[in-house]
Amino acid sequence: MIKVNVEKLKKNLENKLKEEESKGAAKDPTKSPILKPFGPGKINFRAIPYLHNEDPTNDPFVERYYHYKFGGTFYCPKENDGQQCALCDYAWQEYNKVKPTGNKDLMKAALDKTAQKHVFVAGVIRGREAEGVKLLKFKTGKRKMSENHEKIWGWFLNKSTENWMDYENGYDMILNYKEPSAGQKKLFNNAPAFLNDIDLDRDRTSLGDKETVKKYFETTPNIDELYEPTDTAKSIEMLEKHFEYLKRSAVSTAAAETASNESSDDSSDLEVSGEELDDQKATMDKLKALLG
Ligand SMILES: [Zn+2]
């Protein structure tokens, strides 16, 4: 007869509950260190220089490259630190493979797997000060700054707004969030709103007294603690995990197709053929050989 190990079972349940709780926290915008809007509309956001930069007064924002299409947010060792990255190699190999077909969707899917560049601006949400310092995150280009990225630097270059980040007499940023259309929902991961554009408030305001502002500075979330830096070895591990996942989902998709003759769910854009899996194995072997 099978005997239940009650102690183990309790521990198991405890872990399950913890996991659920952390998933809930990730969904709750008030608990996220990354700024999340409740819905469409305007948010007043007061930026502060990013404490964890070497010289925040000369370098007030953070830029980082991450991969998002491998089951999480992964720090790219290549774009951030100039080391080799298995995820980049794999993504660009995919891109070069589909490019000759001229299929725009396939090309985009491959490019989405490459490292994406984001800017993070630390600051406080007006009316949500109790949540502490947040990081406003938005996209920018690898070679050319995005429009929003250009704006935040541009304000320093304009005489009338050059001290917009001054905590005593600066300007709030106005973040304009829009509701994604039905077609855009997937693009924004079902978020209730996306950042459409940013601007500066019309009136100068204070962020608070010295003591309050000091506290804000000191509690600025560290982006590298949220998404830990990785190296080449770790990127290979991530890619291996991804291939494992693809293999499993290919098996389950095949099983589901046999059973119902239709795709199990449309959220898995990860259907792979046997041929593709062979390709992936070859990629891994090549990478490992390269690293010795
Ligand atoms: Zn990479």
C-alpha cells in the first residue's frame, strides 16, 4: 500500500501556496517594482536619478538588453557585457534561415527572440507614493533611440526644462497610457494599458522634503537584482531549457492533435517539427564545442 509522507506533503503544499502568492504579487500592479498602470489614462510620475549607476547625476537612466521569448526575462550577456550569448546566436541563426523566404511574420518572430533594449527611469507615481520607487520601463532601439527615449534626454537640452529632474523645483512626467485594441492585446501580454507617449507637466512642483526624497533615493529598486546578470554558460543553460520545453510541447501538441485533430491552444506559438529539433541539437553541439 502506498504510504503518504505527511511531512513531505505539508512542505509541498506550503511551496505551492508560496508560489501562488508570488504569482499573485506579480500580477498586482501595486506590488511590482516595475511601473504598472491600473488601466488607460494619465499618470504623473516624478523621475529621480537612478541610484545604482556609478554616477547618477551624469547618467540618470538605466539601459538593459533582455531576451523575453525564452520563458522569462533573461539578461543578455552579449549586448550588455560583450560576451557570447547562446540565445542571440540561436535567434540570429533563426532569422538568417527565414530571411530568404521573405516571410515577414517568420522574420519578426525570429527578431523578437533577439535581445530587446529597454530604458528604465526611476521615480515615484503621484498618488501612489506609498508603493515606493518604481522603474518606468520603455522600449528603445539598438542603434537609434525611440521617440520616448529621445524626449527624456531632450528635456535636458532645452533651457526652460533643463532641470526637470530637480526634486525641489522640477517637472513631473506625464505618462499617457492607452487601452490596447483587440488586435494589440497579445502584443502587450494582455496588460490593461500600454505607454503611448510621455510629456512634461506644465507646472513646476516639489517631490517632497529632503528627508522624504532621501528615503526615495535609498529605496530605488536595483534592476540587476530584479533580473540578475548572466554569462555565456548560463545562456547555454537557458537555451537548453528552452529546447526541452519545445520538445515537451511538441509531444503534447502531437498527442492533442491525434486526440482532437486540432491544436490544443493558440497561445503556444511554439509548434516545432522534428527537423527543427534536429537543428536545435546541432546548434547546441556547435555552441558547446565553441566554448570548449
Ligand atoms: Zn543575447
